[in-house]
Amino acid sequence: MADLSFDQTQQSKFGKTTLRIILYVLLTLFALYYLLPLFVMVTTSLKSLEEIRTGSLIALPREITFDAWKIAWASACTGIQCEGLRPYFWNSVLLAVPAVLLSTLLGALNGYVVAQWRFRGANLIFSLMLFGCFIPFQVVLLPMARLLGLMGIAGTIPGLIFVHVIYGIGFTTLFFRNYYVTIPSELVKAAKVDGANFLRIFWSIFLPLSLPIIVVTVIWQFTQIWNDFLFGVSFSQAGTQPVTVALNNIVNSTTGVKEYNVDMAAAIIAALPTLLVYVVAGKYFIRGLTAGSVKG
């Protein structure tokens, strides 16, 4: 009986090991398939035009050159208003950083009020803000353009910041509200007894506890704002366009010979900030998403 039990245990361990190996192989294949476009982009950006025409798409470059990266950054084309990504890249930085900070701060305050400071109509207001998350971008283009014109900030970076802050408040409020409802209301009651006011409670109690959801909100908002094209092309003008608009101009340029290596280099440069954000803070993003999922 002991030998039979031992054999069954060994078979069970062998079966689990086999399943684990199969799972790892499948995951590796899926990862390689998913990363193949990125691999092609990187290798193509490091090749010369001659090598692209004569070589294989997935082959490693015979001779690595960064000329395409220099052209994409400094002077990508001379046709339809695209002199390289550099000025537009910094436009996106000037746009994304304040828009992320403002929308995160306003979302934290809104979520704090809706979750902990009960007042008449709070659920209705939150429902209306939540409804705003599902309004398509295209629906708000005309009214938003009219509003920016009346405010005198149409075609400017502050105007784009205003658009992204307004459109992002619904999402940030949702994130913080769902996180703050898991914080015991007794903390607020005790702080009120001690004489703490609205802002004091938020600044001293809730904000220090909000690091996980702040990371989630910052990553979400930064990704949405940096990758946005529709608002950027609709509410900007020459000199204030974000990097996504400049990338579109470069890729769709029809002047001269099509430079695929420059296109790939420009696409990688435009995607680098969001890629770095996820590489550096990706694990905190997952932790933040699950931090408020269980109350108590």
C-alpha cells in the first residue's frame, strides 16, 4: 500500500510539472507573438533604407545605424508641417504633466467628498460624472471647440490641458471614490471630534493612504493623454500640436521616398514615455487596482 501511495504521489507531481511546463511554453509563445511587432519596429529603425529594401523584415540589421532616429527626432520631413518630433514631444510633456496632476487632484477631492461626506444628491452627482466616462470623444468636439473659443484658449496648450482635465475628471473621481469607500468612516468622525476641518482630514488622513490609487490614476491619465490623437488634432494649431499629431504627419508624408526606418523610429520615440511608465510602475498599477477591491 505504501508503494502504491508513493507511485500515485510521484505521478501527481509529474503531472503537475508537465502542466506547468506546457503552460510556460504557451505563455512564452504568446509573449513572443505579442512582442514581434515591437521587435520589427526596433530592427527596422536601426537599418538603412537599402537594407530594408533588400533584406528580410524580421532579420537583424547587418549594420546598426541611428540615422533614422536622428532624423525622426530633429528633422523628419520637409513636406506637410513636420520638422521632427522634438518640439511636439515637449508640447506633449507640457500638456500631459499638468493635466495629469490637476485631474488627479480634482478626482481625489471629488472621490473624497462623494465617498465620505454624505450630502443630498451625492449619488446623483456621482452617477452623472460616471455617465461622462462613457460619452464618446466625437460627441464633445463641437461644444468643446465653442467653449474654448469663448474662453480665448482655442489652439493653445492650456486649452488642451483644460479639455483633458474636464474629460478625465469622471474617471479619476470613479477611481478615488471606489478606493475611499473602503476607508472606515470612523476615521472621519474621530477627526471631526478633534476639530479637523474638511481639508485637514483630506490632507492628513486620506491623502497619505492614497498612494496605491494615485499611482493607478496617474498611469491611467498619463497614458490616455499622451496617446490621445483626436483632441490633439482638433484643438491645436501649428506650434501647439502634441507628439501624436506630429507622428501622424511624419508617417503620412508623401514627399520623396518613403522612409520606413524613420517612421518606425518616430513611432518608438512617441511611445517611449508610456512604455517606460508601465515598465517602472506596472506592478504598482496592478496593486493599486486591487487595493480597494476588498473592504475592511
